[in-house]
Amino acid sequence: MLKTEGRNRSLSFTYTGSSTHMGSKILRQPDAEHLIQPFPIKEFKEENEEVDDFALPCLPSPTNPKEAKQIRILEQITSKFHLTDAHLMHIEKRMLDEVNRGLGKATNRTANVKSFVTYVHEIPSGRESGQYLALDLGGTNFRVILVELEAGSRSVKMKACKHEVSQKLMLGPGEDLFDFMTGCLVEFMKDHDLHGRKYHLGFTFSFPTRQRQLDRAELTHWTKGYKNAGVEGQDVVTLLKRSINKRPELDIQVEAILNDTTGCLLACAYKRPECAIGIILGTGTNASYVEDMNHVELYEGPRPRGCKSVVINTEWGAFGNTGSLDIIRTRYDHDMDSNSLNPGKQVYEKLISGMYLGELTRYILVHAIELGILFDGEAQTLLSVPGGFPTKYISEIEADPTRSTFTNIKQVMLELDISVATDFDLQVVRYICECVSTRAAYLAGAGVASLINKVARRRVTVGMDGSLYKFHPHLDRRMRSATRRLVSDCIQFEMVLSEDGSGRGAALAAAVAEKQRKKFID
């Protein structure tokens, strides 16, 4: 196993062994059940290769017959969390199949992964310059951002102001929400003495939309607690422009609307030209990538002359909604899904993202208590409450420096008001956390591998962002471990942290759009 120095250090892998790919056949679920057999693993080269003590979950060591019996039961209830390479190959190919179905005109309607066209045709070149504005709405916070670009330097200077979106605004008329955002923009420009000239603006709007053009996107439905009337089915940019037009002191050209995943890709590509994929792995998850225009059948309107590619927003969280991931789902996954706000939907997201991993772990812990594996079978009040084990606890527990260290996990037990935990109990809790997070990392790695193989460039950079990716101490290394076993031999790849894509990316989209429009005019 591998250990890398510095969690955020980017790694590139060069493959030298023989390919383990099994052709383009998409495996059906019964076939995949029989693929659980060993097969050759590719050799690879990596600098500073070391042993990674946390690569795989580690069962507790029993000290007496009772603990040995408990461990056997623990192995049984967690056995389905351990994914084989055959499982991962199956998932990588199914993801690729679903992305392709989303791109096709005849298959998009029934595809889980919708593969929306973003109309972003150009990746930043590093030659962009000037000041650009960005708005970022994706949850309970709204930001106004000023980005200054210097041609040739690939440096980004940012100023930002954050505002909380009240419950009243989230549930009130849509016009009030857009007037609020415009008011924040006016205040920001006044505070930074920006009035008196024209600005180009990018808008990160991280809600499900059907994009029609780079600056036109219709909200399909609200999520994240928003219920503003008069917005669903409407072009969000038109609503924003209508609000901006009420303020004569503003001279703003809205150039682009995008989601945070596309922003992540653009922000990373500005510094690393090989970036062709952007991944968000935080509270939720999504992915964007650069696709050949010839493969995009749902493109609307005239195709820009000379543009050979376009960014696709996959919305891959819905992968598995029709059962293609049932082969690896456990009873705990099904129980959590049944009790979620959206049963049967966003299945892949529920397997890998921060909104759900803590709750999934809680279900396992409660069952382990019922079986007498944990805390002498004594029910724990806070663990019995939905949401009582947030995902941050998984990151904190696994951040203890060694398996014999219990500093962080004891603090978590204190917060859960659990006073009966023995060292064996602590090892069991940690092992369950490791099972959940390792499976999530491997599943995410399989998704990343499918997009790397689809992009099919000799060198590919993957821009990564999201709270789970940034704060879990071992998730990124485990992801790379799975990804490198699935990526084609001839591709070198690296995963790097792309911070604040939702802000920088929107401004960069505005800069690229302005440059593209000028080129067509000339």
C-alpha cells in the first residue's frame, strides 16, 4: 500500500504493466456477481513510495474468546463493504455507459446520468486579464466576488463578501431573492469603489438546471431548502438581469451561468492546462468533464465555429437510481435510503458524499449495539437519533495518527455522551468508520476513472474540491488507489485540490466568454 507526503500534494502515475481492462462490454448485475476473482494488477511508478498503514480497514485484535466471537459477527455485517477490483471494474464501465446514455438523444430520457451541456467551450488559457465579478449561490450562503487576472502569470487575486440567506428569503417570492443578490452586489461595488465602468459577470448557481446557452439556464426544481415561487421552469439569468436592470448605477454584462463542478474544472485549468475533469466531493457530489462535440447529440442552437469540445455537467449523483449499484448496496444503505427525503434517488451520492456517510455509519453502529458487539449491547441515546453521528466524526476518528491512538475517537465518544466505551469498542467504531469511508473512496475513484478513460488524453489533471475530500485524512489516497487500477495504461493522471471553484470558476467563465464573443465579432 502507499503513503504520500502532504495530503494535498498532486500525484501523477505512469503505468507500465499490462492492461486489466476487459473490453467495452457493459456487465449485467448477475455477471458481475461471478467476477469476484483475482486478476493481474498493473504495475505503476510513483516517487517516494511508502507503506500506507491506513489503506484498508483494520479489524480489531481480540484479547479473549468473547471479543473473537464479536469480531466474527463484525466481519459478517461489514463484509459487503469490501469491494473487489471486479466490482470496481463493473462500476467504472456502468458509469461510462450511463454518461454515454445521457449524451445520446435517444437514450437521455431514461438515463440516470443526464450529462447536461454547459455551453462552456473554452478552458482558460492563462492569457486572460482584467477584473471580473462573480455571484455564488449554492446553499444558505451567498457570495459576491471580484477576481483580478493578470495575463501570463496564472495568478488570481480575489476579494469576496459573504451574506447569509435567511429562511424568509429561501421560501419567499423569487423576485425578492434576486433583488437581495443584486442589493449585495451594489453594496460590494460601493465598498470597493467599483462603480463607473462596465463589468462582466459569471454566476455560479448550484441547483439543477437545464442549460440552453452559456448565459441561459432554466431551473428544473429547487433543492437545499429553497422553495422560491416563480423560479422553477424559468431562465435564471433572465431573472437576475431583470433585477440588475432595476439598479441604474450598475453596468453589468452577465456572461455565463454554471454549477460549482464546472467552476472547479475551470479554476483548476487556469493553473493546470491539462485539467479536463472537475469533481466535487463534499456534502453532495457531482462531476464535469470536457467532451468532444461530436459526441454531444443534445446540443441546442448553432455550434460555434472552430469549437471542438464542450464541458459536460454529468449530475452523476443519480447514478444507480435504477438498480445498477444494487450489487454492492447493503441493508444499511437501503434502510438509510428508505428514510431519506428522496428515497430511490441520488443513489451514488448516498454511497459517497458527506451528507449521508455519517448517517450510514450510525445505522451500522446501532445494529452492532443490538448484536452485542458494541458497548455491551447498551443502547446509546444520541446514536439512536437520526443525524446523531455527523460525517465529520468519521474524519475526526480516522485522523488519529496511529491505530493505537484514541485521542480523537475518545473526544467523539464524549460528544456522544458515551461513557462505557472500552478500547475494544473504540477499535470497532473506528473499523466501521473505515469500512464506510474506504468504500466511498473506492466508488468515487471508479467514477473518476471512468471519466479519465472517457477523456482519453495522454495526460489528464482532475480538479478536486469539496469538504469531504479536503478534510478526510485518507480519502484522497484511497481514491487514487482505486483509480489507478482502472485507468488505461497509456494515460498519466493527477488529482489536485482546486479550491473555491464556485467563485474563481464563475469569474473565469465570464472572462473566457467575453474573449470568445470578441473573437466572433472580430
